[in-house]
Amino acid sequence: MTGRVYVATTLDGLRDHVAAGSVPASAERVVVGEEDEELEYDALMTAAGLSAAAQPEGARRVVVVGEPSGDPEGDLPWREVVAVHADDRGGAGPDDDLAWYATQEVGALLG
């Protein structure tokens, strides 16, 4: 494993990634090269901030978490996505934690 990637996106972007079967290399991401809970949390919150900055105020922050088998800066196949984090409906403040969704729950998140 090369570490984890935390990719900032939106609900519409997440829908596009699921339909394409991958997250493109062009998507803004934070890479964590080692397994460390604090570093991973910081990366998640940094990606959440990037998600918020790319949307209108009050929109739900969305972060795709992957464990790439190859280049962490390259395309991320959907099979290497391990979870999605998003604000609960109605959005949240910049310091609020995001809810965790397993990949099989993404359909419900998008619904």
C-alpha cells in the first residue's frame, strides 16, 4: 500500500466518479504516506476544507478516501475507494466532523 488519498469533491462530483468508475488524477487530493491516525484526520479535514472552498457556502462537504495500489497522484479506480465522508444533510460548520459512508452506502448518500 502506498498510503491513503483524501480527495475533495462535491455530491455532483461523487456522482460523476461513481459513474466513471474512478476518480481522475486531476481531482484535488491530500496524500498520507504512512498509517497515522492524526495525519489521516488532518488530511480528511484539509480535503473537507478544499471541498467547501469549491462550492457555495452551506453545501455539503464530500471527501473520497482511497488506498491506491499505484501512484497516489494518478487516477483512483473505484475498487480502491475504501470510504466516503460527507456532511449530514443541511451541511455543517468548518470544524464539524463528517459522517462516514461505506462504498456500498454511496448510492443512498447520492439518493
